[in-house]
Amino acid sequence: MNKHQTALLVTGGETPPWSRMAPRMSEFGFVCAADSGLDVLRSWGVRPDLIVGDMDSILDTSILPEYDSVLTFPRDKDDTDTEIGLKELRARGFGRIVVAGGGGGRLDHILAIRALLERPSGPDEWLTAGERVVRLDEPATFRVEAGSVVSVFPLAGGAHGMRSSGLKWPLNGLSWDQGHFGVSNVATAGEILIDPGQRPVFVILPL
């Protein structure tokens, strides 16, 4: 598969509403459900290309034979269903992966997805019911409403050499050690630029 293609991995937990996802579906060359992410996709009317997981949270497992590609794993395993989905999509050559779901619910599940952002093979973007989380390795611009709250967190090793435009409190010249961050910044224009500098960061935006 083309390394430039984008795959969508849908998990359980709080997910974006279909009204937010529908305009983006044309971006995805492949759709994977991780366990109860299948129930989410069914509610959206989207048929996944692949289903992975231990299938312990799907509402009705009797429907699984209706799908062409299902990878079932034991419940007692080292990897979460989301990790399994990410690994499988990377193995299939997808260069960009967007995870939808995983918001709300158990705190350990939320922190697990946060930890996956530290990995080079982790998700490039994470969408919850109300937020969009984007991992940045290079400068990027985002369209937002003026007044939107924007937060920036460093990944492993801290953040150095950052710069920005369109934010009330610029990132220019700031250096953050691991454990530091910038929450509740404010977009002053309809477009913002964030340059992570020497190390990757992740940015939290309104969905």
C-alpha cells in the first residue's frame, strides 16, 4: 500500500459525531475497527476494511462473519486493541494514521493513547468527541475560529526551538523540559501556525 495513504482507526470510547467525520471520510484509503469501534462504524453506516481486537466489547459478535477481514486476539494479551490496530496498519504500509475514539471512559485508556503519541509508530492524529489532537514533527497550519483554545504539549525530551503565529501567547523562543506545557492558549486569527522546532509536540485543538 502507498505509504502516503491515510488510514482511519476507530476505537471504543467517546468518538466524534458523524457530522464531523463525514466531510473527512474521503481522506482515508482504509478503515479499521478496533473491537467496539465496529459498533461506532455501524452507527455511522461505514463498513470497515479490517476488524481487530479481542472482541470483548462488541455489542453483537454474531455479526463478525459478515466481514471479510477479521483478526481476533486473546483477551489476555500485552497490547491494547488500539495498539494492535496501529501495528497492523503500519505493517500494511500506511504512512499516516488517524485514531477516532478513546475519549471519556476509563482514565487508563485515555493515558494509554496519550502514551502512544510518544512512539514514532503511534497515531498522527487523535479525534475525540470534542477535541482534535495532532502530533507535529514539522511546521503546520490549522484553520480555527478566532478565540479557540489551543494547547501544546512536548513529547519525550521536551520542546526546543518552537515558534508560532496566530496565538495570543507566542511559542517563539520558549524551551520546555519534559513535564512542561502550554495550556489554554488562544487563537487570535482564523489560521494559526505551529512549528515544533527540534522535537515533536502535540497540539490540542477544537474538533
